[in-house]
Amino acid sequence: MRGEATRIGDGINRVDGRAKVTGQAKYAAEFEAEGLLHGWVVSSGVAKGKIATLDTSAALAVEGVVHVLTHENRPRLAWFDKSYRDEDAPAGSPFRPLYDDAIVYSGQPVALVVATTLEIARHAASLVRVTYKTEEHETDLAARREKARKARPGKGGYEPPPKPRGNADEALAKAAVKVDAAYESPAEHHNPMEMHATTVVHEPDGALTIYDKTQGVTNTQTYVSNVFGLKPDQVRVISPFVGGAFGSGLRPQYQVFLAVMAAQVLKRSVRVTLTRQQMFTFGYRPATWQRVALGATAEGKLEAVVHEAIGETSRFEDYVEVVVNWSGLLYQCDNARYDYKVAELDVYTPLDMRAPGAVLGLYALESAMDELSYALHMDPLALRLANYTERDQNTDKPFSSKELRACYAQGAARFGWEKRLPTPRAMREGNKLVGWGMATGIWEAMQQKAAARAVLSIDGKLVVGSGTSDIGTGTYTAMTQIAASILGLPIADVTFKLGDTTLPPAPLQGGSWTVASVGTAVKAVCEAVREQVFKLAKKMKGSPLAQASLDEVIFAGGEVRLARDPAQAVSIAAAMRAGEAFTLEEETSTLPQLQEQAKYTRATHSAVFVEVKVDEDLGKVEVTRVVSAIAGGRIVSAKTARSQILGAVVWGIGMALEEETLMDHDLGRFMNHNLAEYHVPVNADVRDIEVIFVPEEDEVVNPLGAKGLGEIGIVGVAAAIANAVFHATGKRVRDLPITLDKLL
Ligand code: MOS
């Protein structure tokens, strides 16, 4: 609605929606450059060993082929591990493409064919002949579990498991009721719509403009300048649109390196796009083994929590995630013990995937809680409520806010949980068994340092920018909304820019912290502009606001109005004209209030209720109804917020029932590397999903009070589905995904 001010919390359409659905939004592989060359990656066919021979002659003989880059002819660089370490790199020695003849995983890039067209490059790549001297590999987590070891913490934000409290093993042994089970989850690969791609424009002066699919332009810029010995101002990274990422775009992937290297060698512009198959040749959610043991009194009070996990990692980096810590955080229990280890395999390093660690840990914990509820003959929701905690016992701190009780209550009411028959297989519809399950979710509410710039023009248009990203999460919309609300402008008069290293820096888009971090910077910078406008409005000759203070006015409809008498107003344009200010500009950087925040545990919570229908003859599971109740602080943009949760629930359905990358351990290679065989939910798999945001106020997390919603929506979904499947069928499946063969 033109002219109408937008408030924080309103549900508005995506400001970038039209550009996206009309094809005007440009993605990394869609930027053109004069004389652009195309690279095609040749991938290793073996998992471990050395390249014995690499024959590129047939490829080079193809007309249109310009170069074939290999470890044998690549330029000299600073190959120190340290240069390759990006913002999200775990401890270890990052993979360096084309470094030498060593093969460390199947699918590793071994050559880049560069040609005048994509088709020529692809054809020529098929003519590159590589032979290997193979070595024995191990890719099976089960075979390496015994050799798992403590992880080296390296990545910012990784919290090693807390120290044990009480004596969990003793308490477990003595507990009146107990469950003790192992849960397994497979490797899962990112399958965003947009494949990873980089277009490097080689500028005449040798500077590079890089269009990259990334969750953080600064990260790519730093990585490229470190690796190639360039000054950061010679490397501009641009990424206005990202066709899905959720972890796969946190670290610069090898196509960035290869495209830049080719551009540097050839002094030409080069694009490298990975194929869908090659999307399975870098990070993934790691296959993980977990044990959860719970002990309780006969009344259902938790006496012991033991949570152990082993995740796979590569031989060269320790990928770590927070899998087990949540268990003693979510429920009241005085005896808790955790263990987290990694097992090295001959694979590429795993990578964050939406709510990394938490989805796995909560799958196991919330499945175990469900198992305990049956052992106790207690309602699963009643069991959670009986063990509700008002305090984080891991760190012995209060929560900055925690409306999980409201999530349980509102979610259960909307779902109709009280009509649930407790016994498995008690509810049916014809030949379909009906099951109802629930689970809890939790994720951290984090804030990072971020900066933003705002320029208000005399025509009333506001342009705000920050070098953040929008991986489909709604950043453009949420930031536009925050800016518009502060200056009382219609949405149409506000433009938000992101994804460019010439903008003020922002953190990687990850960890669900963008609204909390960049939103805070946008709020601050717009407030600074507002103050400037107000000063000009006061100074105007005969200003009705001459005596007013900032808290006595409102900004609305392009005017500064006296709150108690809105007819007393000055238009922003008139104030700027009078002050001879054609533009007002501000740049601000905001930091979290670390000292204050450190006094609290800051987290989002959720309660997920699921109905499944299971075909008794075929074992096919349909998720017919989901109610997800979220406590995520203040909601900034209601419509994109809801979409975040919807998308996350869909991904949770995929995790529970479909997603799994299968390794042929003889070959050490992921086999189902396409969307025909790597299954993700389609429309027919998605039915009713209801999202509830419970009111939650929080003045600690950040000045917006928003906790971030990118990840919480997926946490707990797989467990709730698994629990519903048990309720329907009486079969407890402890290894994901729950495919129909496991139910027959
Ligand atoms: Mo997220 S897995 O921090 O993109």
C-alpha cells in the first residue's frame, strides 16, 4: 500500500519476489563478461591414492579449448594451509584444489578444462584421461567408530560438550525406569535449486569482480585475496541473489578457487558452474551415530541423561557441530554426561546444514524421550512438562526468555493433542494407521557484529545497504521493513542492498543471526538518519516541532509529526530542503552487548506436533498434519517468518523420510548423486502445516528483540515424525530416513 507506513511485525510480500519470479533476479552463473570462458571440472573417480598419469592432450586438441589446468601446470601460489582458512573453516588443513597428485576423496577436482563455450568444455573434459595408483580407503562410519577421537575445536561458535554434572551413569543404573538406545543418521547433501557457480570478471587493470554463490561476500573476498595474494580492494565479490544454500554457501567451495585461478592464468573472465552430480563432491551433513540413555523415577522425573555422539569427518579437517549439548539444556536433570567425537574417513569435510548438530541431537534425544514416555505409560507431552526447566543447567544461567511452555500449550491445543489415544496402533482410518507424535526443538539466538549504511534523499527515497546475503530467508524484505518502519516510509520508497563487498561488512548469513545482527545495524543506522531529519525539522523557520523532543514525534507518511497532535507536522522533504541537505547519509556498526548477554542463555524454542498416516500394506508414510509452535522472540516480518518455518518443516519431512546419501564403500563414492535418487520432499509429500508464533519478549538478545528463525523450524521435526510413526505402527525406527522397507 503506497503511502502506508509499514511496521515491524507486519506480514508483507517479499520485496524481491517479483524480480525472482520474473527471472530478473540474477544469480552467479548468469552474469556476463566480454570474452567469457567456461570451465568444466574433471572429478576424481577414486577415493584415495595418487594420480599416476593425467593426459590432457585429447582435450587440448578440441577446437575451442583454451587451457586445461591441473596440479602439473598450475601456477605457484602461497599454498600454506593458513591462506585457505576461511571464516567458517574448522580446525585442520583446508583442502587445496590442484595442489598435488594426492587424492583424498572421491569426486575431488583433478582438472579444469577451460573453453570458449560450456559445451566444448564439457566435451573436452570427457577426453581427459586420468589413471590412479589407488590406496586402501575407509568411508564407513560404522567401521571407524572405535577409532573416533575427541574433536579439535576450531570454528567460532562451536561449544565443546559441557562438563558432566552429578553422576549420570550411576543414576542411570539406579533409575526405576530407563531407556538406552542408539540412533543413526546418514550423510545428507545440500540440494539447493541453484548449483554452486562463480563468474570471475577479469578487469583490464587485473582486479577481479567475482559473482559468487555465497552466504558471505566478505568471506569469499578474504579467501580469494589470501590465496591469490591480492589486496582485498582488488577483489570485489557480488552476490545479489542466492538460490538456496543453508550451509553449503558458508565456505568458499572449490569452484571459486578454480574460476579465479583460471582467470588469473589466462587473464580472461571465466565461469565455473558445478553440475548437480558435482554438488555431491563437497560438504554434507555428516553421518552420525548417537547413544542416548535416560533414567527416570516411576513418576517420570529425569534422573540421568547420557548423550554420546560420533560424527564423521575428513582426514584433513575436524568438522564439529553441537550435537549433544542440548540434552542437558532442554530438561531439568541433575545427572548428565555428554561425549562427542569425530571419526576420520576418506571423505571430504562435512559442512553445516540447516541447524547443524541440533537436528541430529534432538532427533536422538526426542526419540529417546518418546521411548521413555511409553516405558512410563505417560503422555509424551506430559513427560516434557514434568521435566521443564527454567534454568540452563549446563551453564547454570537463566534464559533471557523462554516461552516454550506456551509453545507446548498452543501447539497442543491447535493440534487437538488431548484426543490422542495413548496406545500404539489404536488409531486408524481404513487400511491406514494413524499416529500422533511430538517433539521439542531448540536453537541458539545469536548476534554478531554488523555494519550498515543509509542514504535518505530529498525525494523521500531511502537506500540502505549492508554486505549480508539473502539465501531465500527474506533478508531483503525484513531489512526493508525495519528501515521503512523507523523512518515511517512506504515500503516502495525503501531499497535495501546486499551481497557486495563495497557495502559495509556483515557476518556470514548463518546461525539464524542475520535479523539479530544486520537488523540491529539497519535499525541503528536508520535511527541516526531519523535524528538528522528531526534536527532539520526542528530548525525550520516556524517549525511546529521547534519545542519537541525526538520521543514526542512520530515518523509516518513521509512526515515528522507531533505524536499528541499529528496535524502538527513537517514533511521530510521540506525539512531537508530548508536545511539544504539533498541527501542525509549515515554509516553505523553495531556490536552485541556481550557482557549483558553473557549472563543469560539465549535460545529459540519450539514444539512440533505431527500426524502421520501409514499404509499398513505398503509401509508408506504420509505426514498429513504438522503444527509447529515457535518461541522466537519478536517477529520482524510475519510472512517471511512463517515461510521460514514452513520450509524448515518440509526439510524436516525430507530428513525423516527421504534424505540419505548412500556411499558405496567399495568405491568410497556417493552413488545417488542426483535428484532422481537423492529424494527430497515434493509438493505431494507436503500437506497441512500450521505455524504458530507465541508471543515472547526479550530485551537481552538484541535491540530488536528478534531471535532469528532460519533454523529452529527444522529442529525436532524428524523426531516428531519418528514418534508419530511409532505411535501409528508400534515400530521404533532408530535410523533415518524412515523408508518403507523399515516398516514392513
Ligand atoms: Mo546455516 S547451516 O548456519 O547456513
